[in-house]
Amino acid sequence: MATTEIPMNALLEKAQPANPRKNRNLPIIGYFGRVKTALEVVAATTTQWVDRYEWERRFGHRVRVKAITQDNIPFVQVLRNTGEEIEDIVAFMIPYPSSPRWEDRLTQIQEFCEGADFILQNFLPDVPGSSRLKDAQEPRAWISDCTLDPEANSHLRDCLLTNSQLYIALKEKRFRMGVGFETVSNTRRICIINPNGASILALLRTAPASQVYGFRILFANYLNPNPVPELVVIDPDWWGSCFIIACTLPFLAIGTQDRSDTRIFSSDNNLRARYDIGFLNLKYRISSRVRHESSCVPDNAVLHVAVYSLMITGRSEQYSTAVCLDDDFFDDEPRLANADEVEQVDLDGIPDPIIFQFVGSKVQSSRAYALLALAKQLERIVEYHGNIQECMKRSFEFYTSIPDAHAIKARKAVEDWRKNFPVNLNKLIQFNSKLAEKVSHFLADDIRVGSDDIPYGELWRGLQAEPEALKSLRAVKGFCSKLRDIGTGLEHLKDAFDVVRRESKNLYAVEQQSRDKIIEQITVAAFVLAIMNLIAQVYAGKPGNDDKTDWPGYITMVAIYTVICIPGILWFVCQYRSRKNKAG
């Protein structure tokens, strides 16, 4: 039987004992490796959580605000307690350091609030049935506090208020002295329709120090004679940590002369601009037929500039204040219900005029509330701008269908339309495009809405857990798209008007050429007739053959006429040939 030889090296390796340390790791080393990996995972998760919930970490419901009862003292009172003499508006509005821009804003607010102190101190309510202020534009105010404190004051809450009543409600202490040093949940919402100087002064004199920064932004944006859209979320280092959500939306709406805004800065400066658009009813300025319901605008219609301003500020989600200032001179149904309507509401609560929902519904976070309010207001603005677009479109369609006979008959009305239509169309395009652009940038740069309609902005990621907030965000995005659609339609209308205007200019040029030609022919005929008449007169003055003494004078006269007429005839012929050459 054959045997297999094994190499000596293999036998030696097999005979050697195994190394007990080979391929063996210390238990402590493996343990540290696993701990290191776990810590890295925890660190990454924590960083991701902090990035996602930055808002909750700084302003969330679990953030406790210390010494909250200090906010019972208004900012202007805090300054007075130092013993210095101050002027309320100046001390409140001027930041440090100041700037020329803020100086201008201060001047505007001072002019707007002129006489407001007297109104707050001496206002007498009207007598029902014999209203002495029936034609005055008294602001309408509403205030609501959502608080967990069962002993909180509830005087003059959830009802329509005058300026003096609003001032009384705002002067009430918001927190009881016995609540301790930490905040009790308290969310305040204030809405003022068509505020005047007394309304602004009431807010200014009762605002606590922690809210001054937000109120400065609110007043400066709303009381701007040339308003611009603004959407910002900031966390200034003012009087401790706080957040501010500011929203200013200028827009245009159709109103009437009898309901126009009468608020002023001074005797010759209106707060809001307005433009007469009665020219849009071109159909009824040309024809004397009975007017139908299809008229473009009311008889005394005006294009009214309006501003919606919302400011939400607070030191945490549990302690915040929302203030809305809105212009409403064109809606048939008031945004704020009167006292009788308030008494008839059901148990769900009082409708919040800022978000058009019941106060008794689920309390939302400040960001979700701001998005809902923004969506509701954009919905209204889309309707206003869309209505103006339709009115201008109908007026343009009638203009393009005017028979020449009617256009000549009502030349003044047609010229007025041609002059004012592009001016007002450009105003609407400007307001609409600026607003759509600002909302679009706010969604893209601040909230950072992704393709999945989820917010990824630093202070907005936490809304991913709030379905209602995401719903409002989608609504805002949709209304922004509708504003852009309106802008596209307005640009098309502008292009169509430019085409018609060019055609009208060309037609006018042709008509002018025709008129010039007729005038030229008449001029030539008149010149020829004048020459022939002159010749006839000269021939008639010819002396007889027997009057030899008159011939020298006659010949001299003929020579003089010839010298005078020949250069004139040559000049006329040259001018005529020159015009003919230019024309063709």
C-alpha cells in the first residue's frame, strides 16, 4: 500500500502549539468601539432634532418665561418711572441708534395721531337713534384672550369695541400678581378695522416692553403712505428673547366715493391713495340707453389702495400677542360683527375676524396661526384683484367694439378712457406683481417649502407635525400661484391695449394724411383762384386805346404784380413738390 509523504515544514507547523493571543481582541476594546458608535448615532440624532425643532427649543410650549408679571407695566410707564419727561410716541418709536428713515416714520405717526389723546380722554358715546357720528368712520375693534388662568379679567372681551373701550380693555393687567414668576398660558388676539390715531395711541400706550419691537414694525408698515409688501420672521435681541412674525400686504380694491377712506396724515396728505375709475363705464358715457346690471363698476367708483398688517410677537408659544390692522372700505359684509350678532352666536365661541374661525376651536401655534391668517387674506386679495381685472377686461372689450360713429360722437369720453386705462392698469400690475413676488420669496427663502410641500426652514421645520399648518401652507402656495395667473392675464390685457393703441395711431396717421391732402388741395385751388381773380382784376383795369396817358401806369402795375407773384408762385410750387416727394 502506497503512503503519502508529508513535508517536514507542514509537520513542524502542526506540531507547534497555537498562540493564545492570536486573533483575539480584548473585551474592553470592543466595548469602547460600540460605545463610540452609539455616541455618534446619538449625536447625529440630537443635532438633527435640534435643527428640526429649533423653534420649539427657543419658543416652544415648554419654555418658561420668568418674571412675567413685569409685562403688566407698559413700556412708556417703565420709562416714566425713571423720572424723565418723555413724549409717548417719540419714546416708543425711535430705536437706538436712530436713522433718517425712522425719523420720517416718527413724523408720519405723530401726524396721524394728532388729537388722539383728547379723543381717548374725552370721547362721548353716541346716542342710539340720533347718531351724530353716522357719517364718521369710527374704527371697529375686537380683542380676545385665550388663557388657562380661571381668575383672569374678562371685561370687554369678544365683542365689538370703540376706541375708548379698547383702551380700557388694554389697560387691564394681563397677569395676576399671584401667578408666580413663571408664565401662565395667555394668548391675546386683537383686530382693529380702519384704525385711526386714537387706536394706534391706545396700542402704543399699553404695549409692554417685550413687545415694543414688534409694534414698531407694525406701525411703521401700516402707516406708510407708499406701502410695500413685507413678510418676515425674526428673533431680535430686544428685552430678552422674543419672536416676531410680521406680515404687510398692500392691495387694490374697488370702492365708492361715499365710502372712501377719509383718514389723513395732515390737512393735505391722505393716508391711502384712491383713483377715480368711472371712466371704465365707457358704454354708458357713449350711449344714453338705460343702464343694465352688467356695468363695469359703480357710478362713483374709485380704485382704493388698502393695507392689511398682521404682527405676532411673544416670548414663548404660551405667551404671545397677535395684532391685525386692516382696511375695509369696500366689503358689503363687515369683517367684525356688531353686538347684536355676537349675542346670537352658538356655543362654539366668537368668530375670530383674523382667521374667520371660532375662538373656541383648537388653539394653534403662532406660526400656524400666521399661515392661516395669511392664507385667508390672500384669498380676499385674489378676489379683489380678480374683480378689478374682470372690470377692466369688460371695459376694454367694449372699447374695441365701439362703432366709429359713436366714437366720434363721444370723442371726449373715448379720449378720457384712452388716457386713464393704461395708468390704472399699470397700478394694478405693479401691486399684484410685487405681492406675488414677495409671497413667493417668503415661501422659497424663509419657509423653504420643498417639492413635497413640507417646510424645511430653520424656524419652520417643526410645523411638519401640524397638519393644519401644512394645509394653510398649501393654501398660501395656491393663492400665490393665482396671483401670478392674474398678473399674466393683466400683462396680456396690457399687450392687447398696446396693439389697439398702435392701430389707432396708424389709423389716425392715415386719417391725418387724408385731411392734410384735402387741405392741400383746397389751398392749391384757393391759390389758383386768387391768381385768376388777380388777373381778372388787372385785365378789367386795362385802359382803352384812346387813353394813351393811362398806359404807362397800367404797364407799371402789371410789371409790379408780375415781380411779386412769380416768386410766390415758384415758392408755392417748390413747397408742393417737396411735400409730394416726402409723401411718396
